[in-house]
Amino acid sequence: MILVLVLLAFGCWAQEVPALIREPAVKAALEAAKRGEGQAIEDQVALCEVPAPPFLEQRRGQMYKRMFEQLGLRNVRVDAAGNVIGERPGKQARPNLVFSAHLDTVFPEGTRVSVTREGAVLKGPGIGDDCRGLAVVLAVIRALHEGKVETPGTITFVGMVGEEGLGDLRGVKQLFQETLKGRIDKFVSIDGTGTGITNVGVGSFRYKVTLKGPGGHSYGAFGMANPIQALGRVMAKISDFQVPSSPKTTFNVGRIGGGTSVNAIPFEAWMEVDLRSADMVSLEAVDQKFKAAVQQGVDEENARWSGKGKLSAVVETVGLRPAGRTSEDSAIVRTAMAVAAALGQSAELREGSTDSNVAMTMGVPAITMSGGGVGQGAHSLGESFDTTDSWQGTQRALLAAVALAR
């Protein structure tokens, strides 16, 4: 992600947030957040040791639902997509702030998800992304209760499904399009570790490309067009793409497959491709290159073998994440920056692909905040989270929730 260091938060928020900290209830809640960080870490580990592969978040979701109920949220339920939702009513129903983290991980079913500890460091798949976010959301609820904070508006807490991989943001799309349609005034996602604030939503096009042919014996049918060899031609072309560094635009072949035996010309080969940019013009440009590369690779393989066993290509869209932006001058960004400044913390504005993308494209003020601590190796089996002073991230999320629920 591109980091832009923002040094100061100006305007009325710079005065209002420090005043908020001095309110007895808010002060008590902030103290409770620091005091309760040990429980937050325990929650983080417990949640992480419940598998939540893409499209199979139900077990972790049920656990999260029970936690919401135990913390006293109202109207706790699971929606049609699998999102876990609970409400903390304010003095009024609106504004309604959605405060969320995502339940799913990138790791497939069967991944060993036990968490180990080495001093202050936790290690386990998903421990930072996004078990940290889930734990911070729970810690915010707990601290608000302990501090007896009453917010002017309502806060709706959500454990979201479908943020990672081919989940295609299905959880947050469901939330905006059906579950809470027309009832979301502000949106905050807690995702990952560190001190970042994501206000630019990186868009992505994701495809599964399947090349098909008749297949045959590797010796007896030699000379027939080969889907895997054609796939190699396509990937070589993709590898040679020239894309801008600003706005940052990327491409990636993430998975490939096909074939039945070493001595058989395959009848099918496939790959999954991810194209990204925060700029739609740049994203569409690399998208056109990609589609041309697919056709060229197939045409070249067919020509190489004079059309014998002619190949065809099917390009299927498996993910569409809209690009979006929340202005640096918006109230929600300035408030988040003022919160960090008031707590004596640094904050950076970033680009990223998160649940906030959907809110941004729908014109709802939205940001994604990191959950504190120091994380390394996200999306890898060696992912780790250093809990040293991680309570600062919890306090920042708490104060942001209070400041935005008005």
C-alpha cells in the first residue's frame, strides 16, 4: 500500500476530539480499553483458532454471535450472507455507524490454525488479518459498556463474511443492498495491524480463464493444440505487461490447474487472475491487455499446430471490487486523524482493498482503520502479531467509534 504521512488534523475536529476525551464516561472507557487489552488478546487467539476459510465462515460466525450476545448487544442476528450483526442503540437511531471487521481468512479448509506464543508475539494464520480486527471490535463494545458511554447515534457492530479472496465483498454488499439498505450513515472497518487509515479503495477485476480442447494421448495424438501450453503462452504475455507505478496498477496470476496425466494432452487448463488499481482508467487499461493476451495465446497455440484439436477460451468474472475514495478533507477522515493526534499517536493515510470499498462507491463516508500492534506475514502460514502496546490501537478504535457516532 502507498503510505502518505499526514502530520496534522485541522478544523473543528482537532478541538472536539480532545474535549471528548475529557468527558468522564469516555475517559473511563479509554482506561477500560487499556486495562482490558489482555482479554482482547485472548479473544484474538480464541477466534483465530476457529477455522474460517473462504465461504466457510459459519463456525467462527456462530462464536462471534455468542460473543455479541454475551456483551449485551441488541437484536443480534445473522443475515442472509452470514454476516453477524448486533446493535448498541444511542439516544437516537440515526446517525447509524457501522463498525465492523471481517470473519474470513485466505486459508483453505484443512489449514492448521493453532496459535503459538513467543513472548509478546503471537503466530498463526490470520492472527493479524483479521482476527485482530474482530478482537478490537469486541474490545470497543466492552469498553463502551464499562465506561457507561451513551452515544448520540446508534452503533451497529458487524462481523463480515466474504472480504478475502473470491468472497468478492459479498458480506458488505449484502449489508448495503439488503440487510441495512438505506440505514448506514457512516462505515468503519477494522482490518489488519498497525496505525494506518485507508481512505482510498483499490478496485480489482478477478477472472478465471479456462482453456479447452479435445485432449488426447501424448504420443498418439501428438501435434494437437495443448491447453496448458497455451496457458503458458498467455502467462508469459501477462508477465511482460508494463503498468504505471502511479497510480499503482498491478496484475497477478494466483492459481493454475489442469491436466489428468503426464502422458495425456489435457482437455482443459485454467488460471485465476487478479488485476488491481485505485484508478479505474488504469484498471480498465490493464484489463484490456489481459483479455487480448488470452486471445493471442490461444491463437498462437492453435496456429502452432495448424488448428488440430482447436482450443477455445472461457473468461469468467469471479470478482469485482469497485474502486473508491473518501476525501482527505471529509469529516470522517479528519475525525480519525484528530483521534490519533489526541491520543498522541501517528497516523497514515493509505490505499487498500477492504470492505470500505463498497461504502465509498455508494457515497457513504467510509474508512478502514488498522487495529494496532505490529503484524508481519499477512496471508502467509507464518503470520505473526506483536502485542507490544497493542492497546493503543484498541483505544484509537474506541475513540473513533465514540466520535463518529454523532
